[in-house]
Amino acid sequence: MKKIAVIPGDGIGLEVIPAAVSVIESLGLEIEFVKGEAGDEVKNRTGKALPLEVLDIVGESDAVLFGAAGETAADVIIRLRHEIDSFVNVRPAKAYKGVKSIRPETDLVILRENSEGVYAGIESAVSEEMATLTRVITKTASSRLAEYACEYVKSQGIKKFTIAHKDNVMRITDGLFRKTVEDVALENGIGTDSALMDSLAMLMIMYPENYNVIVCPNLAGDMLSDMAAGLVGGLGLLPSANIGPTCALFEPVHGTAPDIAGRGIANPVATVLSACMMLEYIGYNREANEIQMITEQILNEGYTTPDIGGNETTQKVTDKIISRL
């Protein structure tokens, strides 16, 4: 029996997480779901955005399915990633038939360093007129990311990946990142090419078909993956996985979407696809592939929510997936 911590969070997380759970439950797998509460509402009610009892649930689980957090995101999702020692964030971006996209040829994966960079949280208010932010890059974290990238491309039958960096300006930090990743790839017999992250942002828009896997530091990965979402039709389609040594957290890339929260029209696809990644992680590959295939089918048929041009509700899209299963 696999144990999954379920943390809906705030906003549309309260709608799309139950949708994804209901899809998995319809398969009758040996999975126990244990719910935990975190986010803005929890902080308002208890004073803590991420209560200790929720961290205990995560510590006892094989994986985590998370929705979204609002103003308390730094206290919730970054803390959760830290708790499971997540060293890589896997963000696929794929264009689907039936969904209007800027670049329908897009099919790439961004592997983002997940523990340091400018998200290390080392900030200081020096004076009323000055604040500083320390960017942290270590050989250890860069090596772990690179090792994962090598194994990932091997599993996909790909011979190389692209390194995104900015070592013409951040010569020491991104210089260390680039060299470390290149060295690990060389040791593993994997080819690499590299691009300045700002130049890559342009090239991804113009020629997305030239990229399969992109390996990058934390902030660059955050920005490039949101841009990739724009290429394929929106954030409602992008799943993600935060991988640690013994546990992983899966979440849609979109946030809380307060403008549509509570209206029943949130797109559940990104969360369902995140759940597919989770099923693969815990060993249910066949079931994950089945859900993925059915989700692509209904997108191709135009059975979609308003964010990607359709008229369906969260519940109707979810019910359609379950009925096909």
C-alpha cells in the first residue's frame, strides 16, 4: 500500500486536487490518501501556513500531491521541497492536438535546479535604501541535477541536453554551474550544448522543435517553464515533479488563480498530468500511461475548460476522464 500526502492549498488547488484524486481513486489502486492543510487560510486560522502535523504526514508518505499556495507560497511549497530534499524540478511542456497553441511543435522538458540559486532565501535589508540578495550555486547541487539529467535523457533515448546559463555576467556562480553540469555529462557519455538564458528564451519561442531537454538553475527554470506554457496554450496544461532521494512532490505549475477560484471552471489537466507523473514514480506506469492517453484524447476532442478555449467545467472534464477509464 502506497501512502500519498494530499495538500490542496489555496485557490483552485482546492478544486483541481480533489479532481485528480478522484481520477486515481477510480482505478482502485492500493493507494492511501492522507489529507493535510496548508496555505493562506491555514495561516489566518492557526498562525502557521504549514503546520508541523502536515510535515509529519509528508515525512511518512511515499509521495505528495500538492495544489497551490497564495501569499504564503515561500512558507509552504519551498519548505515542502526542502523537507523532501528535492534537488530537481521536472517540468514537461507539450502542445496537444485540440488546444490552440503558439507553437504546436513544442515538446520539451525543463529540468530545474530546485534547492538554491536566488531562491535560497538569503536576503538582507542593509538600509532603507538598500536590500541585497545572495545567489547560491554549489557543485553538489549542480552535480545532483546533472546526474538526474543524464539518467533522464538516457531513459528517453535522447543523446544530449541543453544547458541554460548566464556565465558571461555571473561568471563565478553560473560558471561553476555550467562547468559542473558539462563535466558530469561528459563522464556519463551524454552530449551537451549551451545557451545564454536570455538568448534561449528567444530561441525557444522561434524554434521550440530544436529543444528536448533543458537543464538550468532555479530562477531560469522557473521563468523558462512559464514561457514554455505560453507556447503550448497556458499554465493549465503544465504538470511538474519535485524529486528528492526518497520522496517526491507533484504539483501543477499554475498558481492559485484567485480570479477564477470557486467558480468551478479551473482546468484540472495540469493536476491530472502531475498525478500521472506521481503514478509513474510509485510504480504504476501502465495506469499513468492510460490516464495520459485519455487526457490527450479529450483535449483533442475539444472537451476543455475556458482557459484553453472550451466551455466545460472542472467536474465535467474530470468525469469525462473517469468515464473513459
